[in-house]
Amino acid sequence: MSGANGGGGVVVLLGSPGVGKGTQGVRLGRDLGWAHVSTGDLLRAALTAGTPLGLEARKYMDVGELVPDDVIVDLVREHLAAMSADRGVVFDGFPRTVPQAEALDDVLAGAGREVDRVCLLEAPEEVLVKRISGRRSSPGGRVYNIYFDPPRKDGFCDETDEPLIHRADDHPDTVRTRLAVYQEATAPLIGYYGAKELLARVDGEGDIEQVYASLRAAVGEPATPSRASG
Ligand code: AMP
């Protein structure tokens, strides 16, 4: 793909909530030297900053529904406009609907780019539910899981002893809504990108290292002719 030539590729991480897109996406972006763009992170930052966009988005996020497409597309467009035009990008949690995918194609086309590869991370639903509902994070961003990677003292960070936070949208009822929303609104992207021959399936059930190795292999396989912009 184009990124392998030093220019910036565009990779989309697709998959259900809890499948590990965030963990894997941060690492992939860091290793490739590309931007990791998570719309969930951008929305949470807007929320923490108390911007009108953040407050509007919260209504949807807290109940596990999707923020409207036009809000998300504007957010991504602005974020990309502020970046160097040929920097590689790993998208995480975007696009989440077919209209968002079409808008992404348009935005990229305007810059002479396109999506190079879509990695679909997959894991059984019971694994997803435990991964999400067990997630706890420290204010500093260290993430634990009460089932798979618990802190030494229940509810407190090993490093700072600060109380751990349970994201409002990680509570069990909201998790079920998020999984249903994924099936209804986001899973159609499998067909959308499959038809464009961009899709690579990645087994997301193993440990972080195993999944990362599979993801790297999927990203590295050439999907489209190189279009590095230099
Ligand atoms: P995430 O951290 O990716 O699981 O996103 C958390 C929440 O932010 C989601 O449940 C949605 O409410 C909202 N969100 C994040 N990305 C998008 C998107 N691309 N489209 C719509 N809503 C989104």
C-alpha cells in the first residue's frame, strides 16, 4: 500500500465495540508513524472540554446510540484538514455507517486519496461483552479489565492509586445497545468495503500480541496499487 512507500496510506479498522480497535489502532498508528483518528476519542475530548459539540454528542453516547452522521463527518473533515495532507491515517470507529463511508470517500477524493485497506476485527459476542463491561481506566489513561487484566487493588490504579473510572457507555445495558447498533448500522460496511475488495478479516479473539500480528499482516498485504503522493 502507499504508506509502505513512505507516503501516507489510509487504513480503516472496522469491528464491533470491544473488539480491540482502540488498543490496536493506537499501536498501529505509532508503529507506522501515521495518525490514529478515533472519533470516539475526539468526541470524548469535546465532551471533557465542554464544547457545544461535546454536549450534543453526549446525549447519544451515554445511551450507546450513534452521533448523527453530519456531526461526525464535519468533525473528521476538520481533523483531517488540520493534518499534513499526505500523512497516513488509521481510522478507528469511523466510518460507522454507509453514509459516513461515502462521505469519507468524498473527503479523501478531494485530496487525491482513497481508503487503502479495511481491517475487520472479529470476536465472539461473549468476549466482546466481557471486554467492554470489564473495562476500567485510570484518570491518566491506563486501561484495566476486571476479567482479563485486573488491578491489584479492586477499583484503584496500581500506579497512582487513583479510583478507576467505568465509562458510562460501558455499563451492561448500554453495551447491549451498542452491539445492536453495530449490527444494524455498521455491519453493512462489510458489504460496502467487500464490494470494493478492500476488506481483510482479522481474528480479534486472541491476546493483544496475537491480534496485532494478524493485523500487521492484513495491513501489509497490498490491496490497491500504490498511490503514494511522495
Ligand atoms: P467508541 O469509543 O468508538 O466506542 O465510541 C463511543 C461512542 O461515540 C459511540 O457509542 C457513539 O455514540 C459515538 N461515536 C464514535 N464514533 C462514531 C461515529 N463514527 N459515528 C457515530 N457515533 C460515533
